[in-house]
Amino acid sequence: MNNLFKALNDPTRRAILELLKEEDQSAGAIAAHFDISKPSISHHLDILKRAELVVGIRSGQFIHYSLNMTVFDEVIGWLMQFNSNNKK
Amino acid sequence: MNNLFKALNDPTRRAILELLKEEDQSAGAIAAHFDISKPSISHHLDILKRAELVVGIRSGQFIHYSLNMTVFDEVIGWLMQFNSNNKK
DNA sequence: TAGATGTTTAGGCAATTGTCTAAATGGTTA
DNA sequence: TAACCATTTAGACAATTGCCTAAACATCTA
């Protein structure tokens, strides 16, 4: 849960997720959307990978990144506990 | 959205939210649950307040903190966009 | 008004984070 | 194999974060 919020706590990483929501993309294609160096994007992708929010699959020279939707449910679940009316 | 994830990206702050889910509490009562100085807890509360995740209402010397449930929906809404099947 | 209690503000410090450039790794193709 | 392209790793640096102690502020009560 901590890794998840850490990964989500950055505008660039959230933008990457929104990009991947539209279409799976290679690391380079992702980087092309930002005014940030490729190594930095690579680092962001690593953090997203560790949080299991994205998955990277190598295909030749390219590594194609895509969302791992299931993990989002975990965060949603944590947040949902506050919306139920089980106050003491 | 940025302030929200920033506020949520800390174990102590998330624990404070879980405490307040059970019962509204004063700043001092909240601090008593942690092995952290009161000023530090006060600072955490300030961050939660800025994110509008909690509300503090003074009652005499005490300030009673409670959750502002509505804001949680904003985060849930952002996360939900990834679970729909509107991929291109 | 003093003194006591609850909370926040101020200032400082170590750890973490996001960025960069340079160099290394993995894979393709001539 | 050599040149090339895609990506990551390494190392450095400034900005941010979370913690602390000391001091200030706010409120109540004697």
C-alpha cells in the first residue's frame, strides 16, 4: 500500500498511467510525451513497475508497457473504507 | 489531485485517517496514538487539512478533527477511470 | 491577571525524491 | 563482428519531506 501511494504521488507518473490507459507504449514512446530525459522516465517506469501498476514486456529492442489494472482495485478498496457509514 | 496524493503518501497520515474513521478526535488524542512528537502530528494534520481530507473545528482549547468523506470520492473517481474497459 | 493545558509556528537537520549527464546493457541489422 | 537503436544503471545535485526542540499562540480556570 505504501509503494502504491508512493508511486501515485507524482504528476509525471500519473500522466504515464493515463497515457497507458489509452494505449500500451514502449518506454521511448512514453518518454516522447514529456519534457524529461529518458533516464528519468525510465526511473519513473521502474517505480510504477515495483508498485505493480504497470508491466513491461520486452519485444526485441523495445519494452512495451501496459497497465496492470488489478492493482488499482487495491487502492480503491482502501479508500472505500472511508465512505461506508460504519462510524462508531 | 496532487495535494491529495501527497497527503495520502505517508503511513502516519493514513493511520490518522483510519483513526478518524473510527471516531472524531482532538489533535492531542490523535498524537497519543503515535510515537511522534505533537508538533509533528500537528504538521501531518495540517497537510491533511490542506488536502481537505480532514476538517478541524475548535471547541474551547481543543480542536476536534473529523474526516471530510467527500474528498475521498475524488481520488476514487480518478482511480476508477483505469478500471473501465475503454481502451483504444 | 496568572498559571495551566492544548495546539501550532519557527528553525534546523538527515533522509528521500526527481532530475540530469555519462556510461553500460540488450537486441537488431548490415 | 561492428555499428546502431532502445533502454537502463550509476553517480551527482538541488529541492522536498518528516522529524525534532524551543517558543509562541489560544483558551480555560482560579
